[in-house]
Amino acid sequence: MQDDDLSKARHRAVPSGRLARLGGFGRLAGGVAGGMLAEGARRLAAGERPKVGDLILTPGNAARVADRLSHLRGAAMKLGQMISMDAGDVLPPELQTILAQLRNQAYRMPPQQLDRVLREEWGADWRRRFRHFEASPVAAASIGQVHRATLPDGRVLAIKVQYPGVADSIGADVDNVATLLRVSGLLPATLDLKPLLAEAKRQLAEEADYVREGAELRAYRERLAGDARYVVPALEEALTTKRVLVMEFVAGRPIEALAEASQAERDAAMTSLISLVLCELFAFGVMQTDPNFANYRWQPDTGALVLLDFGAARRVPAETAAGYRRLIEAGLARDRDAIRETAVAVGFLGEAAAAAHRPAIDRIIAAIDAALNRPGAFDFGDRAFVPVVREEAKAMIADRATWHVPHVETLFVQRKVSGTALLAARLKARVDVRGLAAAAVVGEDLSARG
């Protein structure tokens, strides 16, 4: 949530203690149970025999879940946002409603709670550090909210303040959201989520450490120094703590504003962003794995992309990068058998699914291959192949016995790749994807292709 949306946001204190947050989930469970009873009675009276999952995912319960998770914020809201970007086309419409609301809904901390956090981090006289501190945030999200402030020397800063209790509640919040997915019947009981949940907890704990994020911000600024396509704010290290991240304020418009820009501007911006993803994967060995659109801004005057939020930056293991390189090489060679075999070898596809649904998988590969190999730049706005993929995937999704969780490192990289493609589709950009990928796998410098 940013800019104009913040003026409409309401103040709502974040539950900071474990008992308070547990009570929040308890009230959520109670509200959902009440909604289930009412809906169950209505359907039974109408002569229906509803399933439990149908009763949980009613529109009324969807609204209750979205409101409660946005109130709790922290890992509960963050995990919901992650799921919504990764699996929005697969989930039931009712759950999509919950998660879509979480992408756009956030409350502001009341002034008293904000002041308490800053007193704990900077001391009772923290206001003396600034010529002006804007009490109303310019952005609010799952883990913190951002304020603008001016130093005595005139420099303008962006200050991200973490919601209280977020770091201490990560484990319980992740477990509670996982339980919500389990009881909804959306996930088969045989699916082992333990490695994914453990990694989600670790990742979210790292995101809650703003000193660590500050170090990642500084490292990205150094990597991209001198490349006019990107702007990374400078870290204000003296004011940064574990719960407060301070950097220079860099002006820019929301990345979605590119939708009104010219085709050439949209193409250039997405070429820059896809080039950056390929550099992260094959050159840097580090990737900012959160593709949330709010993490990017756009400067119309220069065409540069402002890069924000490096809490989700993580190392890319060499074997993960090697798997993507093999997959890209098979795609460039248009060897569809090799594409399928590599997808299984690197964990994109489970062996059971590949064996049971090979014809459907081959048709999906063929549809994507044909779209990527049309003459000229790849047109992300042309979604003609998507219905084919969605239709062919239906049987695979319905076959819960063959569901497969890829390796966590692959999941995090793929989340960034998928989110970047989603943004390119939203902007209807045209990008020479084949050319960029071919250059990246052989180690060519992509800066000349921006």
C-alpha cells in the first residue's frame, strides 16, 4: 500500500505480544467457525450436503480472514501475500479474494505505538535528530511502514519502522497460516510442507533484521554503481537498527504507472528488470527474491528503475543456477524432451506427475516453446498460450497424489522469475527474452542490452 492509499488507511495497533497474536488467531477461528455454522445450516435447509472446505471458503469467511491477517500483519500477512503472487491462478476464487485483499490492505500504527517503537530504538529524544518527521507513513506493508523525514542538513530520508512483535511471532504465524491452508482442504495431507515452512520462517526472520537488510542494500548499490538503468538508495547506517531501516529518499512513481507510458518506455524498463534477474542468477549469485511490485519505482525523466526493499535478498546456490542454465539451454535449442527431463531433474516437476501426465506436460511445453520462438521480441501482452497451459494443467492440479514441492532454493528463485513475468504481462512489454537468456548463460555483459 502506498501514497494515496495511505491517506485512506485506518490506524490499528499491531498485536505485539505472543498471547495477543494467539488471541487474534483465536478470534479468527471463532469467526470462521460461526460463519461455517451459519452457512452449513443454510445449505442443509436447502437440501444440500456441503463439504467442510466449501463452508470455510465462503465470501463472509474470506473477508474475516483477510481482515484478521491484515490486522496481525507480520509473517501472517507476508505469507499470504507470497502465496497470492505464486499461485493466484490455481487457488479457489474465495481464497484468491482473501489474498488479493492482503496485497493491498494494511493499517497504520497509531502514533503512540510508532513513538514507542522509535523511543526504544533511538531514545526518548529521537525527534531532535530531525528537522521534520512526517507522522503519516508514505507506505505500509506486512512487516513495517515507511515515513519520510528531513535531517538538519536538509537531506531527505525514507525510514522503515518495523511493526512491534513481528520478529518474535514469525514461527507461530507461519504455523497458523499453514494450518488455515490445511483445514481448508486446499492441500493434501500427504504433501510434506515441513522443509518449505522451515525455510519460510528463516527467510522471514532475515527480513525482520533491518541491519542485515541494510547490508544487502549497500551491497546491491555497489554492484550496480555506474549503471544508469538502476537507482539504489544510499544507506544511512548511523540511524539504522534491527527494527528501523534508514536510507536516502529517492523520488519515483509506482512501477504500475508504466502502464500509461509509451511502448518503448515499457519495453526498456522490463528489459532492464529481466536483465537484472538474469544477472542476479548467473553473475551476482545473489537474488532479491521478493517480486512485489511495490519494491520498484520508475523515474520517467531518466527511465531508471528505483530498487527498494532488500530484506528478501538471498544467496543463489551454484547448483540452482546450474539447473536454470541447463533448462534455458534446452529451451534455446528447442529440445522439448530435454526441457521436460531437465525440469524433472532440477525439481520443477515431480517424477510422479511427469509419468502420469506426460502428454499434458508435453503440450504445455510445446505451447510455451511456440510462443517464445515467434519472430521478434517476446510479447508479454499476448497471452494466447495461457488458456492452453491452464487447461492442460487442470488434470495435474486435480491429481493431488502427484503434487510435488520443489527444492526451497528453486522455489525462491522461481518466485522472482514468475513475479517479473507477471509484471511484464501487466505492462504488455515486448522483450528479447531469447537474446537476453542466450547472453546470460554464456556470461555476456547484459548492460549493453538495456
